[in-house]
Amino acid sequence: MSALGGPLTGRKVGAIFLGGFGTIIAANLTLLYFALGSFPGVEVKNTYADSLGFEQRRMAQETLNWQTAVNYDGNDLILSITDRSGKTVYVNDLSAIIGLATRDGQDRAVDLLFKDSDYRAAIDLPDGNWHLRLVATAQDGTAFRQILPLIVRRK
């Protein structure tokens, strides 16, 4: 006798087998659907070309000794760039794009203006896991690129 009531037959074993594997396949297809639908998967168009000068760019950027931090006060996005001694860094060029970490549909350019020793932009951000993609040029012409995470939680 089986737990299902009655003898364990080939049909019952087949149903158990198909039900188990069907559940696994359905779960995997659901995860695949959400994974493909939520992340564009592209950081750079050509990874090989981008990697050719990576080490030189990394060393030049580290030589700047910049410290960056991004915050959101409910009205303004606040970016601070300082050197190791804590002095504010003034950049020649600054561009930034803010977007959700796992979706590219809400990416938007941010016009950061220098004010009160920080770079600020008035922006409305709903709750979420945001990333600020920062591109700046130092006074000496050194390029600086960084992705800064920002978690927004309104109280």
C-alpha cells in the first residue's frame, strides 16, 4: 500500500516523476524569465577593446587619490569628491547617469552643479537600489570613471 491510498502503480510513479520534474522546470523557467527581463547585461559594447588600456587607466585613476561618496536627501543627489586629505576636488568635466541597478529603462542623465563643496542635482528618486555612473576629468586631464551604489529608502 502506498501513502496515496491503494497499491503503488506505474501510473502513480509516473505522475510523481512528472510532477517533481515539472515543478523544477517551471521554477527554472520562471527564474530565467525574470533574470532576462530585469538586467540588460551590457556594461560595454566591446569588452576586448575596453580591456586593452584598462590597467593604464586604473593606475592613472588611482594616482588621483580621489574619494567619492553619493547621498540622497530626499530632494537632491549629493556627490562629494575629495582627495585623501579631505579637500574638495574640482573637476574639468563631469557627467553622470543614474539608474536602477537591475533595469536600464529608468536611466537618466544628471546635471550636477557645484554648490557648498559638493556637486548637487535636484532629482526625484523613488525607493530602490540605484547606481550613479560617474565620468569626470581631472585638472591634469586624467579620466576618472566610477559606479557608485545608492540605496534610497524614504521613511
